[in-house]
Amino acid sequence: QAAMLLPAVLAVGVALLVALFVVDPPRPPRAAKGERPPSPYRKPWLWRVHGASALLVVPQFAVSAFAPVYLVSQHQWTAAQAGVFVAVAQVLGALGRLASGYWSDRVGSRLRPMRQLAVASVVVMLLVAVGDATGLWLVLAALVLAAVITVADNGLGFTASAELAGVAWSGRAMGTQNTAQNIAASLTPPLLGLVIGDSRYALAYCVAAVFPLLAIGLVPVRAESEKD
């Protein structure tokens, strides 16, 4: 009951903050009737951003969903200890998202950093698997790195969706982006749980590394230069 009450209270607090402080920026005037911009989905770029982002969600939820269970079942941590560890890692992940956004502004690209983070996600998920097979300290360090790296691309894909779609289509593009990610996020815990079984965590993390590997080639880096 307390666990459900906490996010409910936080949601009310965030709703109040949004009502007080969030204001829509000025929007450009709408095109005259009959001059509706063509659908950006006629080209493959947005589809590829959505697909790559959905693939990159898998390692994120492999870590967030199973790290507490892993620490409790395989290393005999208490639920409270595992919860504190994951909470701290999630805070670092939030800072990582801010850093990736700053990075993308500095280099003038969303998709190049997104592809590089996909490569990093592959490496760090394999490192988690190696840590599970070798020692506790390595797996703890790898889990912290994974908690930061695997979430850092989320804002980049979301922003790229809006920028590639243009103002007239940005709402639909961002909605599609989130829907694809939420479907992948919902499927990851039950399907990866089948792989894990009683104790096959290293195998599961290796399987999770396959998805960002596929995303590397799917991220449409060329789309930004063609749009410009």
C-alpha cells in the first residue's frame, strides 16, 4: 500500500507543478486550408527512429525490472538494500539523460549520439553478463553503468521524432514514438523472465544486448542531414 501511495503523491505534486509553471511556447501560424504538409511517414526515417527507440528500451527495462530481483535472489541482499541501490542508479540515469541532451545540443545532432549510445548499451549489457559470471563488484559497477547508459537515448529519440516530423506532425510522431517504446517496455519483463527462469541472468543480459545491436544499424543518422 505504501509503495503505491508514494507514486500517487508524487504524481499529484508533479501535476500541480505542471499547472503552475508549464506554458506552451509560441507556435508558428498554421498553414492555410488546403496546404497541409505531407506526411513525414512517407519516408522511412521516422519509422526507423521509432523502431530503434523501441529496441533500445529493452536493455533499459532488463536492468530496471530485474536488477532488484537479481540482487535479492542471487546475492542475498534485502529488498530494502536492493531498492536503495536501484534508486541511486536511477537518479544517476536521470542525470545521464540531461547530459545526453546537452551533448546532442553541442554536436548539433540527436541521432549520432543515439547511435553511439546504442553501441555503449551493447557493451554495458555484455559487461553485466560477464559480471554475473565473475564477481559481485563488477556486476554492481556494470549495473550502475547500464542504468545510466540505457536510458540516456530516450530523450534523443523523442526529440528527433518531433524535429523530423515538423510542427504539423510532431504531436502524432511523439505519440507514436512513446507507443512503440511502451509496447517494448511492457513485453520485456515477461519475455525476458522466461529466459531467466530460476537463475539464467547472464544469458538474459546477453539476449538484451542483441536489441541495441540491432538498433545501431536502424538509427537513421543520414536523416538529419537530408532534412537540413
